Amino acid sequence: MKKQLKLPKFKNEDKERVFWAQIDLSEYFKASDFQPVSFPNLKPTSRSISIRMPEYLLDRIKEEANRINVPYQSLIKDTLGDKFLANK
């Protein structure tokens, strides 16, 4: 195993930014130096998609969404999320 390198002192933020963009972190840190982090306040990114479905199915989805008082697109998104995330 190679000896870990020491982090240099930086004269300014621009030089530090260039340094971090170019290095291999494994030369400066061990895997055990890292800890898992979470960012609970970040919103997941969403992406708009187009999907074709039979009209009767879309009508049925809209009826159900209206019955439970949610937007039909939210109902589709939640239903797909429940289905695929449950199998994780």
C-alpha cells in the first residue's frame, strides 16, 4: 500500500478548486476516512417524460385520481414508485 500524501496549503480558492478537480482521492485518503452522508433537504430531481397509453386506461386513472382528490400525474408517479421501490 502506498503512503498517503499530505494535503497542500492553498493560496486561494481557485487553486484549491483546480487541485480537487485533478487529484485521485485515494492518494490522499483511505476508504475508512470517508463516512456516509445524507442530504435530507435536497429535492430529488424530476424529469418530464411522454408516455403513450390507451385512452380507457388514462380515463380510469383520472377517475381514480379525482376520487381520491390528487392530480392524475401524481397518482401515476406514486403508483409506479410504490411498485418499483417495493421490490428494492
